[in-house]
Amino acid sequence: MARTNITRADPDILRSSFSTKLANFYRVPASSLDTALTAQAATTDTAKRAQLVGQAQKLIERNAYNVPVVELQTQLGVSKKVHDLNFDASSRIQLHDTWIG
């Protein structure tokens, strides 16, 4: 069992985490999952990519390579004096342009 927290707005995070050619955090064996992950990263056809990502997700779930049990949450208490507080596509706080006034 392993606890991980890796997020990204793009589904290619699956390739980064599960491909035997990359990090392979979950130590999965080489399989058709590699094929789907590599193909989704290579295509520019959004419909084809969505189909390949779906295929990869089903393989991950079917083989229990990862079983998510927690949904990461962030709770912030922010004063009305805080302006331009933003979040990136992965819900991480961005303070670059934040100001108080």
C-alpha cells in the first residue's frame, strides 16, 4: 500500500504515474496499459485521446493498480481584504498576484 498525492489537470498524469517507461510509482507490470498511455500522449485527436484515457482508467481500476480512497480537499478562510487570490487547474493556491487592501 502506498499513499500518494499527485494531481494535474491533464490526464497525462496517469502516464507519469503508471507507465513502466516513466516513474511507475505503483510498480505495475508492462502491459496494454503502457500502450494506451503512450498512445493518448501521442495523439492530437481529442476524441481518440479521451477514448484512450478511458481505456487506461479502466485497466488501472480493473487491475486494482490504484484504489483511491480519499478526495484531496483544501479549505481556506480568507478576509474580504484579500484580492486576486487564485487557484491553478489542479486546485493549488496561487498567490502571485494576491494583495491585501
